Amino acid sequence: MSLPIDQDASRFRQIVRGKIKQNLRKHITNGELIGRQGKDLVSIPVPEIELPHFRFGDPREGVGQGAGDIGDSLGSAQPGDGDSVAGDQPGAHILEVELTVAELAELLGEELELPRIQPKGKNVIETQAIRYSGVRRAGPAGLRYFKRTYRQALKRQLISGTYNWERPAIVPIHDDMRYRSWKSYPKPDSHAVLFYLMDVSGSMTQRKKELVRLTAFWLDTWLKAHYKNVATRYIVHDAAAKEVDAHTFYHLRESGGTRISSAYELCQKIIAHDYAADEWNLYAFHFSDGENYDSDDDRRCLNLLEAALLPRLNLFGYGQVQSAPGQQFMHTLNHLKHEKLVSAAIQDDNDIYAAIKAFLGKGA
């Protein structure tokens, strides 16, 4: 039976959840939210929720002392009555609540109506799960079964007549000790790899990379909610490609020209060397402003995608950020009709919402 305070707390959590969901589009575009992320929790500001509080002041009628109307202030001062001296009343504050990344992913899926991801059956690795299923007479101290041990000790003392009813005490001996036993069972364990590829040529400004960072955070949040083990690899490219760590990926200064095919070639090599397609669920997301060296490199990119990457990937997403007229790599990709290929234009913060839905709406 739940206590009234538990019911109130549950209702308040639902109100907070509703406010976060209502403003999710704003949270998605909030870079400060990513900065608040701890090990497992994300701190989110929730406006327009006023916590109840007592207001101190002189008693007035209507508080058990006579007439009064619903909504009358319990303090002596009315709103707007005071002069310009310092007040003693609390102001309106924004409440900060903490959500786990899993809860955030659930809200994201509900609001964007994203389908649940079903890892491919052939990409499932068997691991061992432990279940405690019995009792044995020997084992490590950490698995001692206290209840069974004392029950056995009591039974022995009653049978032997050594139990003192006036001064009851149960003292287990070595033969009374009981320990939990376990069995190992095979357990499906899905693994995934996320590849993030980004153009860092001279035209990719810090603002464009911030759009990439915001979009990647939410892609991470959703995909990691569906896989227990997720590896992330980062590739940057201008005229040549190289693998980097996460910090370098988002902070590398832009320079040089652009050959997108160099990134696709490196991604292909990493997959071939490190990840067997029948053991891993593979996702790749490429971000660029759409500039490429020439049409020959465009064709090379299409050939690499069609022959090498798309057959091995669960999904390939291309996000074109703040592209100017004439930067048409997304137009080139759209000539390649493939169910695993999804593209989205990200011109500003408001487009992140639609891009996430486009990338993840297939439930790949």
C-alpha cells in the first residue's frame, strides 16, 4: 500500500516529465544541457513549475477566524502594495531536475514517435548470465545464505535439546553454514558501433560544428538506450581523413580543401579490420556543409557507399549543415536510392528536431 506522500511524489514526477516533454524541442537545441551531463544523469531546467511554500506574515480573516475568499493571500501585504524597500518574499525560480540518460531517451522516443530499434539477429553475441538458483553446504563467505544458515542452526539445537527457551540464542557452527549456488546461462548481448564522420575543411565554422555536436548527442542518447555495449569512432576529413578522439572531433580547427571520399575509405578500412558485420550493428553519420572537391569525388563516394558501406551498415545518415547554394553533395546522395541511406538538411537549431526524426525514424 503506497502512502499519500508517495502518491504525491509520483504525481509531481509526472508533472515534471510532462513539462520536459512539452519543451523537448527547446531542450534538444540547448547546448547547455549537454554541458550539464554527468556520468549517468542529465540536469534539466524546468520553468513554470512553482513549488508550494508558506508565506509568513500577520494572520488575516479567513484562516479559521471568519470570512474569507478562496485565493486570498495569507500575508498582510497584497501584491503591488509595497514601497521600494527590500522584500522578504521568495521570487519565482526555475526548478532543475535530474533525469537518467535512459529516461531522456524514452522521452525522445515518445515525442518523436520513434520506433524501437530491433538489433539484427545475426549480430547478437552470446554472453553468460548468472542466476542464483539453489543452496549448497560450501562456498565463499560473500555468498553465505544467512536465513538458511540460522534456520539450520535452530533445527540442530531443537533436535539436540540444546535450545534454551528462556534465554534463546542461535549459534551456527560450521556444519550449519549454507551458501547460495548459481548456474550460468547464455544471454544475448547486442553490440553496436557508431561512426561519426565530419568535414573539417575551411568552410566548416565553429557554429556548424556545434550543430553537429547537438545532433550527435541525441543520436547517441537514442542508440545507447537500445544497445548494452556501444563503441564510438570519430573520423575527420578535409582533403584527407584521419581518426581522432571525441574532443579533437569537436574542437579541431578548420582548414584545407574537401575530399569526402577519403572519410568513406577510412570508415570502410576500420570496419573491415575491427568489426565483422555478422557480430556488430553498425551505424555511420556523416556531417558536412555540402562542399566537395569535384564531381569525380562525388561519384567515388557513391561507389564506396553502394559497394562497401551500405551492405555492412544498419544505417548511414548524412546531415548537411548550413549549406550555401551550390553546395549540393546531399543532392548527389539522393540519387542513390537505398533504404539504409537517409539525409537531412540542418540549417539552424530548429532543424535538429527534424533531422533526428529522419535519421532514427526507420528504427534501423
